[in-house]
Amino acid sequence: MSDLVIREVIQNVWTFSKPFARFGIFPVGGRSTAVRLQSGDVWLLASTPLNDETKAKLNELGTVKYICGADAVHHLFLGQYKKAYPEAKMIGVAPLVEKKKGEFEFDGVYGRDPPGTQYGYEPEIQACYFSGFQNQDVAFLHAPSKTLIQADLLFNLPAKEQYSKSKSSGKFPFFGNLGPMMRSHKTFLWSAGRDKNAMARDAKRLLDGILTALFHAMG
């Protein structure tokens, strides 16, 4: 039986959740997020393998026009999506350019392109690049639903949905929960911020908006 969970979590926003263990040990879970834009095209944060179920659903939603890698470490499966959807624009962050050199080229790069550069999905999907974070994450806001889509800036562990079809519980060995309101989470963010002033500035930009849902690529 497939361990993939596909769910429309809010109108025009779908998640694709499945087990994933960081370094093969830590069960953080994996999650891709697809947004059907008002044009009918599909914007995708790609963070899980492109299996037959995922591809069938994406093709049902529309034409995949944008594929995004949200940070310096969420890149393992980008090549699969680029191969399946060669006409889609590939958008990433600066560290990924070297990591994917020889595999494919990026059409847009946060942290390399001038600030304010637009890639075609704005203003429906807005982006906030966290230059002060060690993984150089980009947080995306789906403006119509005020939904934030992100990768490693916030965690909500254990990854219950990602492991809901798995024999594993998804619980961390020798470790409890990790949620945004916990002291341990705040400590993690503080340690991962290489430029605290930049982190505070970009976090304020996000908090100034009203969010109705929050989707994580992990947890």
C-alpha cells in the first residue's frame, strides 16, 4: 500500500505527504505543496519523490508551470520534476545553483537575483527570502488564502500525517515533540540564524500578514 497522503487542505492548495528520515535516522517527514493558480497553471514546492500518484494528481490539477526548491537542502527530488516538466520554470536559492550544476539550470534564484525580482507567480504567490537563515529559506505566501508555505523555518514534529500510512510512528528516538511555540524550537531558530537582525526583519514581514493555515515541507 502506498504511504503517500494527498490532501486538499484549503481551496486550490494540495499537500503530498510521505515518510522521510533526515540522514536516514531522524523521521522528519516530507511534504510537497501544489497550488492551482487563478490562471489554471500549477505552482509547486517540490520536496517529495515524483511517483505515479503524485504525477497523476499534478496532471489533474493543471499544467505545472513553476517548480520551487525552498532552501539549500530541499533539493533531492527537483531533478525528477524538471525531467517530467521540462517547460516549467525552476526557481531556487543561491546555494542550489552549484549543487545542481550539470543536472539542470535555474530560471530564477533568490539570493542571486536582484531583490524584488518577480518570476511570474506574483502577486498571487508572494515570497520572503530569509537571507539570515543558515539554509537560506524562502517562505511563500498564497495571497488569496493567506496560507504560508515553508520548509525549515518552522517544525511541527512528530510528523503524524507523513507517517500515517507507515508502519513507523514517526517519533524521534530519544526526543519528544518539536513545535513552533516550544522553547526548544526557539533555541533552534536562534542557533540557525546567522544574521539575527535579518531574521527579525524578515520574520516581521511575514507576521504582518494574517495567516489562516501553515504548511510545512517537514513535520
